[in-house]
Amino acid sequence: MSEIKIFIKNNLLGRWFTLPASLEEIQECLDFEESQETFLISDFEAPFKIDENDNLDKLNFIAECYENYASHDAIDYLADLVNEGFYSDMEEVFEKIDDIIIYYHCNSMADVAYAYIEETGSLSGIPETLEQYFDYEKFGHSMEIEGTFYITGNNLVLQIL
């Protein structure tokens, strides 16, 4: 993932800051008074939406989480999970990131059902002649109704517990 950046202006002076950034750094670079602890963000480069009034501590926390979880396979989809309403904000996603189950090589709920059956061995012990009659489509549909899933379209399906 690339860096998370915010653009802040003070009158005619403006500058990009890479997060995490300190309040002191921003105050110094833009000639803000020491007492000024809030500012407006005029632009951003991030995989998630940043509002002009977002708190610097919150944004620094999210940037640090992105760094800490950079190798997590769901990292590129976390903002999508917020946008789709699975989580209320980016902070919540990172607080609950360990509750995301990833199904690899899956593009549908039937694929997830097959992966789940293989992983759990639910049909082990059943002769192959009978196993062929198992309906992965229906089982996948039932899983979708009973659970919360996000199909990424990139050979991954995320289950949110």
C-alpha cells in the first residue's frame, strides 16, 4: 500500500503531509499558532475517504494500522467494507480485522461452500458416489443468508464474523 497523505492549507501556504504526522510538524511547516490544534484538510491520497475535519490522532492511528497490517490479505478491501456498511468506520475495521475470514480462490458462494466443506471435512467418510450429489450452490446460498460475506471479485471472499 502506498503512503497516506493529507494536504493542509494555511492562507496561501499549503503542504502535503505523510501520515503519521505530528501536530507540531504541521504547526511549524504552515506557520500555525501553537494554540491552533485544528485545521482543514483540503485534499488527500488514501485508500479510504478523509473528511476535511477529521482528527489528526484518528488519521495517524489508521495510517499506523495500515502499516502494521500491510501484509494482511484483506487490506485492499477494508475501505470497501466500510463503504458497503459492514463496519461504521476505518477504526472499527482495524479493531475487528482478526474477525475477517478469508476464502482464497473463491469468486462465488458456491466456491466458498466448497472451500468450507473441504476445510472442515464435513463430507469426509461419505462415498464419492454420494458426495457428487451434494449441492454446493444451495449450501453457499444458505451460508450467505446466515452469514456476512463480501465477494471481492479478485479470487477472494471475505466473511465478517
